[in-house]
Amino acid sequence: MEVVTLAPYAWFAEWDGTRWKRRGEGYDARKKDLSERLLEALYDQCPQLRGKVAFQELSTPLSTKHFANYVRGEIYGLEHTPMRFEQKWLRPRTPIKGLYLTGADVSSAGVAGALFGGVLTVSSILLRDMVGACTKRAKALKKVAPLAEPERAATAA
């Protein structure tokens, strides 16, 4: 299982320029605190996991900077601010004929954002509402082969 959140670079900026695994007690304490807070958020959603996590690791923007060489440890593309979504150029269709953009930056951060960015790009290329088509197809499949709800499946067995 993976828990992902965004953390401002400023939270870790004081350790910029230090070496990986040698950033000191303050950095380790900040990571430990953030790790505990994220685990508590996980346990709030999945209480059955409490006491069963065998290993956990936290990466920070400095970790990303170290391993991926991003200037301020950015992940998932562009900065996640409201201004990002106001950019008129950040759309699947570009002014260059036949050139389309896709991925997380076309939509939103993360894997789901990248997936949805792909759907938006296909919609632009085909000039067809693929979001609507996918929704319609999912509803049709649900009517043909509905998934059993876990609680009902457990009591029926």
C-alpha cells in the first residue's frame, strides 16, 4: 500500500545541500512526525491495518531532488497551485497540428490525474466525449455483471 501526499519544499529547505542519509536529527525528526501523521490518516481510513505495517518509508522533496535531480524536489509535474489550472496552454490540443499533450499536467497530479489526462487527450484527438463513453460503458457492464458488495458477499457465504 502506498500513501502519497504533497509537501511544500519549504518544510525541508533548511536541509537543502546536505547529503542523503546524512541530513541530521532535525530532518529525521521532521520525517518521523510526518510519517506518523500519514500513518494515522491511513489508520483512520483502514483501521484493520493498525499494527500490521511491517515497513514504512517516507520520501521528501529532498529525496526526490537527490534521486530525480528535480530542482526543488517536484513530483507529478507542474506546481500544484490554483494558477496551474488557469493556464490556457495547458490543454491536450496545442496550436501545432498533430501535437497533443497528455499525462498528469493536462489534468491533475498523480497516477489518476495522468490516467484522466490520457482520456482527455483521446477525447481531443477523436473529437468525442470519451469520459461520457467510459461512464456509459461502465454503467452497461454493471447491469450485465454487477459486483457483489463485500458485506453482502460475506453474509451470503
